[in-house]
Amino acid sequence: MAAMVLGVIGWITSIVFIGGPLGVIGLILGVAALRKSKRTGTGRGMAVTGLVTSSLAIVVSILVAFFMTWYANETQECYDPGSFRQYRQCVHDQLTAH
């Protein structure tokens, strides 16, 4: 149950990087729950759900981190704008130049 809850919460919060660590914890608990379900014969569905959602949380967190790194690299010249309009124009110019 805990693996499933952490997996779902991790997946939902993975866009703000919190999901990655929660996903790792959920993955560990999911593996433990899956092993326990083999012995007891119950709880397999929740364990698998925890594993899947935790894995998704980790993958989405990694993808968000790569995207944010790429975005910061592409728009680094725009970080000292005079206004939001200038920032937006600078970002547009930087991203369409390639």
C-alpha cells in the first residue's frame, strides 16, 4: 500500500523534482511488497501499481531535469532582462535561432 501511495504521489509531483526521491522510495517498497505478495499470495496488484507509478515518477523527474537543463542552457543570455516582455522576446529569439 505504501509503495502505491508513494508511487502515485511521486508521479504527480515529479514535475517539481520531489517525485524522483519519492519514486525511489516507492520503488524499494514496491519490490519488498512484491516479494511479500509472492509469499502470502495477496497484495500483488498494489505492489505492481506501486512499482509502475514509482518508475514513472523517476522517469518523469529525470526528463524534467534534462529539459530544465536544456532550457537554462539555451536561454542563459536572457537572465537579466529589463522587463518580462524583453525576457519573453529574448527566449523566443534564442529558441527559434536553432
